[in-house]
Amino acid sequence: MNYKIGQKLDKWTFLVKQEYLVTWSQVLNDPNPIHLDNKKVEELGLGNKCINQGPANICLLYTSDAADE
């Protein structure tokens, strides 16, 4: 699929299990508590669930696009 700047993407969701966040944190040597501690995420006003690492999000986007081709 070819994307253009400003193009809206179809909405999609992907469930990321907490154990995957922990594994990615270890692989990326990223101890940021927003990936590991729901309470810390809430304290920071970022929602109520842990936040996936950026590189992991890029992988999810890439593989979702690749699966459509």
C-alpha cells in the first residue's frame, strides 16, 4: 500500500499484553515506568494502561501493512 502525506488511515486496534511490554522493555533496555506500571501512567495523566514502546509500535504498523499486501 502506498501512503500519501496527510492521508487518513483506517482505524485498527491491536491488543498488546503486559508481558509483551515487559519483554520489549528488557530487549530495549528501557526501564521507563510508563511501560511497566499502570499506576505511574495514571499519576502522569497519560491514561490508565501501560504505554507500548515506540519501536514496538513501528513494528506493529509495519507488520500490519505487510500482512495486507
